[in-house]
Amino acid sequence: MDRRLVEQAQRGDEDAFEALVRATGDRCVGIAYRILRDVDLAEDAVQSAYVSAWRDLRSLREPDRFEAWLHRTLTRACYEEARRSRRFAANIRALPIESSYAPEDVLTVVDRDQLDRGIRRLSVEQRAVLVFHHYLGLTLPEVADRLDIPIGTAKSRLHHATNAMRAALDADARTALDSRERPA
């Protein structure tokens, strides 16, 4: 991240902050979506994070660490959005009707669907660790720093998330196998 832009934004330069938003926006939406598993909630969390970032930017002591600081702000916004959305969870999604699929496309859709169901079963805190570790490719110490949690907590959440994902995928596989073995 351009240190000069961060310093200008800290001094109240809206154009500099807008440039920072443009530079980080797509990645932040990707992170929020992967944590929250809902486009609308992700967009709300990103917007909330940027509002908080603009308000609190002057308190950032190390401009070189802007992106890590922003990710912590975004993660907190995702946690808040997840808490708020639990009260109103309808979980109804309209799926687009596709005209035709190639056999390999169906397999990837099924795989993606299984992964999505497994990820939805995780807590938002576990999803955050998975996203920062696997989607962003950060090491566990970097994940702990971005999420502002101890390294042991990051390791524990990743371990439990991985085990929960494995159990969810195994359960889905057993269910699919059992439904094929039942006589008609």
C-alpha cells in the first residue's frame, strides 16, 4: 500500500482515501463475502468498515500497516453484521436457471455447493481464520495479527474449522451414498 496515500488520507484528504478504497475494495468484498457467505451482508460490512476506517484513520500509528489495520476493521464489521443478521435470517436464495451444463461443470457445481454448506456450518470466527489463511494465503502469525487475536487462538480456530469442514463433507458424502443405496 502506498504510504504517501495513507498519510494524506490521515490528514483528511478525501481523494487519497478514495484511492485507498479503490485499491482495497475488491479484496475487502471478497474477504467479507467469504466470511459472511452473503453478498448483501458482505457489502454492508465493507461499507461499515470503510466508514470506521475513515473515522479512525488518524489513530493509525504505522501507515505501512494500513491494509492489516483495515482487515482487522473489516473483520470486526463482519462479526457485527453476522450478529445482526442472525436475528433476521431467512436464508432463501433464488438460483439462476442455466440452459445446459457440461458434465465437468456439474461436478464443480456440486463440489462448490458442498464446500459452501460446510463453510456455512462454521462460526463466523472460524470462517474468518479460514479466509485469511487459505484465500489470502497468510501465515498463521499474520492471520492472528490481522484478526487481532493470539496465535494460539488462530491455530485453534483453524484446527476446529478444518475438522468441522471435514466432518461436514464426510456427512454429505455418507448422506449421498445412503440415498443411492435405498431401494425405490
